[in-house]
Amino acid sequence: MKTYGQFCPLAQAAQLLCERWTLIIVRELLAGSTRFNELQKGVPLMSPTLLSSRLKQLVEAGVIDLCGSKGNYTYSLASAGLELRPVIELLGAWGHRWARSNLNKGDLDAGLLMWDMRRSVDPAIFPNHRIVVKFEYPDAPKGARDWWLVSEKGEIDLCLDDHGYDVDIVIKCSLKTMTEIWICQQRFRDAVRKGDIKVMGDPKLTNKLQDWLRSSPLSKLGALVELPKLDWNSS
């Protein structure tokens, strides 16, 4: 690891946390990922080797706790890692306001979007029996155009393959449109009204979609929270 050669606490923190992917890994752990394959889904462009290296660095630094045996490790944030929550939330809020993506093709990823959405779903909104919501993205790369979110008995499953379940709701739109909704750049109901999204299914269920499928927590925070102003001259 390259260092800044400074005793400043900010420099010390930055040289640990500001390497590429590190804060994104912390974001994934805060979102509830605990296993290597779960972390991979949140960083699909990161190589397994680099992910292993970053995790090892964070474990050695006392940011992450490692439990279990080889082949069955689980990762969780130690006290030092949990204290990063407000840092991650403020960075996300700042990014929502000042560093938004233009959502060009290079920033769109159906797998990452659906994995992120799956974690935000509130299964209590729908009945306990199986409810299947199919997402169709005609403009997504081949192999990533059709997705199924299955809500059953308080659990949410994400499928890229058709398991043959009866589909209760179909949502069809461009990948960009759904991403805009997810990061709070457009409201779901507005997109439906404009025809950017087509929703088909039982109205008793489709009317609950907005409550069932919530937006990105970091983007929502950025839309709601006023960033604190720091007085560097205060004693």
C-alpha cells in the first residue's frame, strides 16, 4: 500500500480507505452482505483476487471481522467499520447531489441494479404466499434482460432463470428508466404515467409496488438530508 507519508489522521484514513473499491466493499457490508459471493454481486467488475486482497487489508486493519473456516468464511464490520456508516451515508448523499451519473451505457448494470433492489424490498407488503414480479429490460445485454423477484414467507429471492412460477406482476421498461427510479432521479408513478414503464398484473398487487420496491437508501438520503456545514475555525 502506498502511503502519503503524513501523520495527519485524514491522510492515514485516506491511504487505508481510498484505494479503489474499498469503500464500495464497506457499503456492501453495511447493506448486509456477509459472504464472499454476496460481496461479488455488489462489485461485479472487481476481480475475485482483488476482492480477496482488499478484504485481507481491511481485516488486518481491524475494520472487518473474519469468522468461520476456509471455504466457509463470513465477513462483518468490526467497531471501526461500523463507525464508517455516517461517512458512507454522507458520501452517498454528496454524490447524489454533486456527482450524479449521466447513466450512460457504461454506468448501467442490470445485475447490480437487481441485486441492490432485492435488498431494499419489503416482503411484508405482499401476502405470505408466493408473489412473483418479473422485470423485462429489452435494452439490457443478452442474458440480463429478464429477472424475477420472488416474495414468499417474508423472504426475497432474485432469479435470472425462469423457474416456471406463475407471474403476478410484469414490469417492462428500459434499464436506464429503472435505474433513474432506483437512484431517485424519477418517481415510479411518474414514469408509469408517462408510459416509460408498463406494469401488468392484479391491481391489488400493482398498487402496492411503490411500497414494496423502495428506492436506493443512499440516494434517498441524498434527496432528504441537508449536509452538515463544518466550522474549521471553531475551537
